[in-house]
Amino acid sequence: MGHQPITPDMTVWSVYRRYPQTLDVFFSFGCPDIRKGLFPLAMRLMKLKWAARAHKIPVEDMIQALNAVVR
């Protein structure tokens, strides 16, 4: 069974919930711990492309790294 490719329009929370192993990728790009505080609520709304922009990361780099750990 193949995985659904991660795309820039997916929310951070939906990616994390479906693929918990992506948490370390988010950390490696400087993202805060999305499991604590108000972050779980905010991450339900934040798309990956917005998170990448907020952290000044090329969205393609983030998407590639996330897809690499779920393969």
C-alpha cells in the first residue's frame, strides 16, 4: 500500500497526525513543538507552504524531506 504524497497545501497537523515520524523533519527546519501549547490548534489551520514561508525555508525542500521519511 503506497502513501499519499505530501503536498504544500496540506496542513502541518494533518501531515503530523498521519505520519508522526515527520516530527523530526519539522524540528530540523526550526519549527516549534507542534504538540504543545497553542501550536496544535494553529497547526490545524497552517498549510505547509505557509509554515515554510514563515521559517524562510524553500517549500520544495520541506516537502521533499517530509516525503522522504514517509516512503
